[in-house]
Amino acid sequence: MLLAAERHCTTSVAIPSKWRIVNGSSEVVYSADSTPLTWLQFSMSSRFFIMCCQSILKSLTLVLLTFVTNSPAWGQRMEGDLTILIRDSVGQVLSAHVELTNPLAGFTIDGYADAKGKLHFRHLPTGAFELRIDHPGFHSQSERIAISSALPIVRQYVLKIASLKTILTVKENASLVHTGQVGTASRIGRTRLNENPFSTMGRSMINAVNTLPGWLLEANAVLHPRGSEYDTQYVIDGMPLYDNRSLGFVSGFDDGEFEAVHVITANIPAEFGRRLGGIIELATRRPTTNGRHTELTVRNGSFSTTEGIFSSQHRTDGAVFSFGLRGGHTDRYLDPPSLENFTNRGSSAGVNVGFEHDFNEQDRIHLYLRSARLNFLVPNTIEQQLAQQRQDRQSGEISTQLHFQHVFSSRAMIAVRSMVRDVGTKLWSNSFATPVFTEQNRGFREGVLASTATFETGHQIIKFGGDYRTTNLREHFFFRQTKPIFSNSFRLDDNRRVTDAAAFVQTNYRRGGLALGIGLRADHHHIWDNENGLSPRLGLSYYWAPGDLILQTSFDRVFQTPANENLLLSASQMARSLDDAEGFLPIPVSRANFYEIGITKLFSSSLRLDVKHYWRNFKNYYDDDVFLNTGISLPISFHSARIEGTEISLEMPSYRRLGVYLSYSNMLGKATSPVTGGLFVQGNEADELRYITSIFPISQDQRNTVSLIMRYEFNSRTRLSVAARYGSGLPVELDDDDDDHDEGSDISENLVDNDLDDHAEQLIPVAILRQINFARSRIRPNFQLDLSLGVKIWEKGRRAVDLQFDVTNSTNRLNVINFSGLFSGTALAPNRMVGIHLKTRF
């Protein structure tokens, strides 16, 4: 859309070939090669992969040829690429300040044009943004920009000299709702990540995602998107990670390592597969201007928690080098089963290195290395503490990613990504372990090759590609009884290769206010048998401009593979002998249908309402089983499940210095037995679930969740944030012995004294039992109120010192996350914590 202010494209500006220059409502394509890219030849060893590509392209050719669009939208990945060129009216370059922002998404990025008048933004999320250009003595310019795909966009601006008395600012009165978006996608920008409240080690990024509607945080920072257990997929710079990223498995991602977060829970693009409950896409930090950019953050607070994060990026013309260090220690790493927080120390350390180089205007390479190490103790119950048990766990991860991108023209590009990664976990116990002595050494090594092509034909954007992934699993597990639970000891030493291949094609169509997204994905999975799946994806939205309203609906067919963690143990014939199960029972693949309808309404430039309702129907629904409070979690699969929910969010990013974010989620989830996998005890009530059919709430079935975040700026240097979260409580899977409790009974009759010197049996304090509603088989509601005060102590140019004080769970309420049952142990949320952040930029 053309600005009211005058803008010109001057012939004195050097325009790179094969790029797109947008001037007002028209565009001119400059390309030395007018031959269009019509086909991308893949050369891969997997015959299945090639067959899938051919099948998909043939089946969608007729559909794709019918599409005619005026302005296609591609609301998917954080891979937008925008270059700004700035001159004055006589062609002289200007090192102007440029800011790209979407307050509704909490996203802001800025920088200064270099000596050539050029500024390059990379890894932008798709959506609508406001671009503002400022330079002393010149008219400011602002306009709305839509980022629709990974295809690079170049925009040129000519600033006019302002009068001596006034500086004119021109703003486009356009909606910042992304009218081409179909389905549910949320973003967390750098500002919100910088202001995350204090938490114990490894939880900052997870806590940020947990503020979004539809996400539930269970014990040990396990994220559950819309009721799913193992189905969270992390994506780092376009490379998917499918392993469990909760604190009991690997070191958590830190918010200082990444620039922004993009979260998807519906209308999932066909390029995503295997873990589709929710997708968390992370973009590593890269500076927008030349020079060195260094940041040091120190956090200190309750439970002797100390963390240090160092990040440095250096940018030159055509190259970016980044380096990061992080480390920390806490006396409360996992969510303990007891109020005393026994043996819960943890420490971590990590390093990341990145290098990005532009060989020319068409070719770019990106290298990213990440290493992390984690050591912690498994928290004891009172009984285990009396016995002087100690269980140590250790995990390590080393990952290398190499990405290459080639731009053929302003309408065609390809990207090739590869990764090699090794993840390992160890567990060992001392001789006083109870009820079993356990040791474990497991892990996997995987290699990935993926390729995508994005091209534009006329007014249409199409993306297709695929990946090939091989994973070598290794598992050693041993236990022996220390109490008469099992009759024999047990040892497992096994390894197996998992092979996955996939191909996809995705396209978007838009005409007027109508947007349509169609995708198709083919998957192949092999571990015990060959499993194949074809997954169509469909999204539809309509934008009603007079009411600034978007109506949306989507359908996603889902093919999900079993979790790698303890998969061989859970499915082994030897493990089946412990619970007297017959035959070999591997964890099957999960197939599901996801449906969603919703509306998005913008009431003003700073107030947005989103309402979504969804249904998810699973065949083979994944969950986990915790093995006797050892911290070892084994995958299980229920025969089926149905999840239904509603999500409502209201955002007001800024109104007279006040920002408000309010969300409400309602969810109902039911699972149906029998159960496959796990490691149950013969004769236990859970063992019966292998042979009977019953319907019961899923373990993530929290019916009502409310989240509120308010932020007020007293001035440019001081702000106050208040965050509150309410949950109606998770279900409790009670044994028959627990059914005698009722809401009106005197629970003190079922308790024994807490004194560690007087008792040598499992003890449950009154304070914990009072948080359980035995009549309803649910944990009582939880509530947390957090306070944060931020102060900018000093700022000069890019250098600054910021201080933040936090009080989390300020009311010191005892919140029970999980209570001892068939599939999970007891876990308690943190009580009141006080913390301080010191962040310096230099």
C-alpha cells in the first residue's frame, strides 16, 4: 500500500540481480535469468522418499494449476528475509534507524543501516508488521509490511528533508492482524523473553511458552500442548528436534540464546510431522547491524539458584559470528515429591557457536554447534531419605547443524539442511536405594538430511521438499529389588536403528478476503515394522474488512511416531515378563485427526481478541509411566483418546503505558484402555489396564486454566509486571486403597507423624493431602501470583545496564502438580521465590 508521504525509486541505487523491488502497490522483478524454476531434482538413497514425492506432486498438480491469487500469504515459519535500502533525494546513502514491530505479537527488531545504506533482517516470523524509518533532519516514514514466505524481499526508501520547524511522521492506518493466517499461531518476541520472571535453572523458555493458551506445565517442566504428552516438537533455525526436551531428560533451552519464539497448534504446515501436538520454533540471535554485540546476564535467587549467560555476536559485511556460554546451579532442579525438597541439586553448562556467511546475493551458508551438559540428583521421598538413598542423573547433548540456501531469482529458492546429534543419559544409585536399585545408560545418535524448495509462479507460492532421518538407539537398564516387590532382578542391553523419511507439498491461495492453505505429507517409519501414513492438511480463513474480523477453520491429519526415550525398555519382551503380559507389544504409531474453528477480532490498533475451539481424536494416544519414583519415564500408548477444548485470549500490548494479556483455556480429555508399553508391577491395578477396556480422564485433563499478565511503564526506565495463573487441578489416578477417602472424612486419621527419626515408612504430610479432593479424584485448584520490577540503570547507544527484581508465587501457596497414582508420582510446585536479574549490553 502506498504511503501518503512521497516515496521514489531512484536509478542511482544499485539493485542486486534476481531480487524483488516493491514500490507502492506494484513490483518489478530484476532477474538476469528469465528462465523459471519448474522442477527440483532430489537425489536420495531412499526409494520410498522418491516415490512419495512423485505421488504427492501428481495428486496435487490439477489442484495447484487452478489457483489464482492477488497476494498469497504463507503464515508458517520464522524464515522471512527483508532488506531495506535507504537514500536521500539526491541518491546519498543514509544510516537511518529502522524498526520493525508488531505489538500484538510482542515482536520488535531494529537496527541502523550500514555505510551502504543497507539493513538486512533475517529469520523473521511471517505476519503483518509496521516498518518505521527515522533519521535526524528527514521526514520519518512508516508503513505496513506483510512477510509471507522465505523468498527475499528488498524495499527501497527515499527520505525527504524535513522543514526546520516540523518533522512529519506518516503512519498507515492498517490492521496488524495477519489476514492470511489460517489456524492458531502465537509469537513471543525479544521484549517478553528479556522480561521473563525468575525461575529455577532451565525453565525460562518453558515458562514463557506456558503463558500461551492451550499449554499446560506438568511436573518437571513437561509441556503439554492441548492435552498431548510426548508430542511437542522444537525447531531450531528450521531443524526439527523430536526428543523429549523436559528437564528430566536434557538441559533446557535458555531464553537468552534465541531472538523469538513462534508456536503452532493448528493448521500445521505439511513440512512438519512426527510430533504435532504443538510446535515451538526458535530462531537463534543474529545482529542486524555491523559491529560487536555482547550481552551478559546474571540471575540469582531462592534455592541457591545462580545462572550466568554470555552471548556475543560480531557482524561484518556478509558474515555473522556468534558465541554463547551458559551455566548454572540450583538446589531445586526438579519438582520434588516432599515439602522438604530432599536431594534436589542440579547444575548445567553449555556452549553454542554460530557462523553465517553470504557468498553473494544468492548463496548463504549457516553453521550452528551446540553442546550442553547436565548433572542432578533425583529428589527423594521421605522414605527414601530415611534410607539414605542417593540417585544421580547425568545427560549430555552435542549437535551440529549445517544449512545452505540458494536464491535462483526473486521467485525461486532452495534450502538444504543437515544435522548430526548425539544425546546420552545416565542414572546410578547408591547401595541404600529403595524400593529398587537402578542404573541406566541410554541415548541415541541421529543424522538428518532435509531439503525444501520455495517458488512463486505468477501469484502463487508453493513449497515442497522432504527429509531423511536415521536414529541409532542404545539402552542399558538394570535393577534389583531391595524390597519384596519383584521376584528377580532385571537387565536389558539393546540397540536398534530407527529410520524415518517424509515428503511434502504445501501451497496457499488467497483471493480478496479468502485464504486457503492445502498441504499433503507422506511419512515412512521403521523400527520393528514398516509404517506408512498419508496426511492431508487444510486451512481456510475469511477476512471481513469492515469488521476487522477473521473467521478460520482447519483440519490436520496427523502421523506420529513413538518417543525414543526408553522405547526399547518399554517394548522389550523381558519387561513384559515382569507384569506377566503375553507376547511382544511394541509401541505403535499414533494417528489422529485435528479440527479447529475460530475467530480473530481487532477492536482497535491495540486490542485483539482470539477465540478457538478444537477437537482431537487419537488412535494410539501417547502418555508416559514413571517407574517407582526413579525419575525414569517410559512411553505408553492408550488404545484411543478424544480431546476437546476452547481457548480465548485478549491482548492489549500498549494503551497509555499499560499492557494486558489475558487467556482462558477449557479442556476435556478422555482416554480408553488397554495400554501398551510401560513397566508395571504384576498385580498392580495399572497392570489390569493391559487387558480391560475402560474410559478415564487423561493425566493432562485440567478443565480450566486462566493466565493474566499486566505490564505498566512508569516512565522510559521503570516498569512493573504482574502475572497471575489459575488452574482447576489435574486428575488423580487412585488405587483402590485410596478410595476410602472422601471430602468430608478426617484426613488426619490416614496420616502419620512426619518426624524422620520416628518413622521408616512412606509419609504424606497433612498439608499435601489437604490439596487433594478424594471425592472428585482431583487435585484442588492451584494459583500463582508473580511480581516483577524492572529498572534501566544506565543506557548509552547500544550499551545498557538493566536490573529486574522478581517475586514468584508471592502468596507462598502450596500447589500440588501431581499426586501419587498409577502413572505419575507426587510433585510439588515451588513455594515463594525471590530473584534478581542483572543484564548488561556492551
